[in-house]
Amino acid sequence: MRILLACNLGMSTSLLVEKIKEEAKKKNIDAEVDAVPFDKVALSVNQTDILLLGPQVRYLVSKFRDQFGDKIPVIEAMNMSDYALLKADNILRDAMDLYNKKK
């Protein structure tokens, strides 16, 4: 499972990477988690199962779904308050729920 977090520069989402990795480990989810700037998403399309966008770039969700929806099962913006409070447990739970519904 590969989860990719994307924001303007990949910096603010990088704070969440380790927290989401910890949550995945607690839940026995084998996940690779990375953060990138939104303009680098295309480089990782074929290796991504879940693409989570930071709230500041949520306007890109429909564009990315149009471009990459056939390759990435889940493309969604993170909840603004979960993102701001670094609530990795909620972010991972929501992402996994969406992923499992797509399967």
C-alpha cells in the first residue's frame, strides 16, 4: 500500500508522514507513506494507491481525479481540522475506508 500526501511544497504534509506511518503500524497496515509537492504527483502515479491532498490544494482534487483516477483508486483532500491538528489516526481511517469501498 502506498499513500502519497501532496501539498504546495510537500513540507507541511511531511509532518504527517511519520504520524501516519505510526498509525499504519499500530493497525497492522503495511504502508509506504511519502509527501511531495502537488506538481510532482505525476511522477508517482503508478506506485500510488491513495493520494491525499492538503486542504490548501483541495481545489486540485477533481483535476487529479480526471488525470489519474484510472490509476489511483483514492484521490481525496484531507479534512482541514484533522490536517491542522495532525490527527493521523483520523486521516488514515478515512483514507482506508475510501480505499476499501473502491475494492
